[in-house]
Amino acid sequence: NPKTVEELARKGILSIRAEGEGFVADGGKDLPSPLELRGATVIIRAHGVPPAMRQRLEAAGASIVDATCPRVLASQRRAREYAEKGWTVVIAGDRDHGEVTGIAGFAPGAIIVGSATEASMVAATGPVALIAQTTIRAEEYAAIREALASRVSVLEVVDSICPATAERLSSLAELAKDCEALVVVGGHNSANTLRLKAMALDLGRPAWLVEGPEELPPEIADYASVGVTAGASTPDEAIEAVEAKLLAMGKDARRKT
């Protein structure tokens, strides 16, 4: 979440990425580039990283704290197991998302698909294992599974969707029944918040994705009741600030998180 990353930066915790042979800090204009990581503590975020990235960090002399989500760790382990057996690993999700690229790193040659259409073009002669990004919608995953099943003789599907994701989407569907419009609070770069907004629009409700109350659009004044939901990584204070702004505008604000 961008606001959380900003708060961490104020406390001296940098967000870093690989660049060339070294590592640089995002927004670190006044910092040396590449960064000297020997003796530094590097936290691997919940999305995880490919094994090659971890090896690079260790080679740079960093002390690693692995905060990868246990569900993502399970997906990484299954991807490696299937790859070692010679199976084709197909990952359903956003091609450039950190979680997806991390899982793919454990299965060289893995195929990433973002839709049933892409899955219908997969060419695999042997057995296939399908693994999902943890925040994919169940309906998307089911469509991808069906598209693959029609093309391969052996398909094993890993149940890797996070239950919290399904619960949020289900809560959003209930919220949409009682509200004229919907606001999703979260990062503009977040996969699960983008999916929440997409689902809200699919439900026929005007919907906006905002990182804070300052991004609420003027046209929200046209709606008497507004539902508020949020992504998994959205801090409570951001949700509460948006809710407070809506209430101050005289809205009937109903919240599901």
C-alpha cells in the first residue's frame, strides 16, 4: 500500500528493487546507487520473491527476514514440486505482479495466463498443474481451469486462492444491494483492490478506487448511500478517514472490510 510504504520511509525503512547488478531504493534520490546492503536487514514482503532474487540478496551480504505470506510459500513449494516432476506449471494471475513472478521463479518455464482466452491457447503435451495468484477472483480461476481442462489430458488444480479474498468479494456483493455507489479504499497498484473495483462496476454500481479521502470525486455527492470496502493491505486509518469524510458529507456510509 503506497501510504504504508510512505510511512515506513519516514521511519527509515526503504523499499528497494534490483537494478542492473545491484539494488536501488525507490524514491531514493539522495541515496547512493547502487545501495550497500552488506550488514543491512532486508524484509521480503508478503508477495515473496523468486529464489534467484533471494540468492542475490544473500550474495550482497544482507540479513534476510522472510515475511512471505504462508499461502504464497505453499504455492511456491507446489510450483517447485510439479516442475521437478516434469509437469508444465500454469500460473493464473497478473503477469507483472510480484507474487506471480515470485512463484514462477520456482518453476522454470512456467506459463502465466491472465484470462480464460489466454489459457485456451496454452500448448502442453504432458500433465499440467494450475496454480492461482492468491487474490484472483474464483470466477476467473474457474474459467481458466475449464479452458485448460478442454486442452490437456491431465490437469491438477491447486486451491491457492486466499479465503479472505473470497470473503471480501462476497461482502462487496452484499454491500452493493444496499448502496447506490461504492468506494474501494486501497493502493492504485494493488491487484486485490483493482479486482474489488472491477467487481463493483460489474454489479452495476458507480465505483471509485481511492487511497484517501482527498481522492473522493465531487460526483459522489449525487448519491445518498455509499458503501465502503478496502483491499487486504489497506491500513485501518485510511479506511476510517474515507468513512469520516463521507459521513461529514451527510452520506449514509456503510462499511465492509
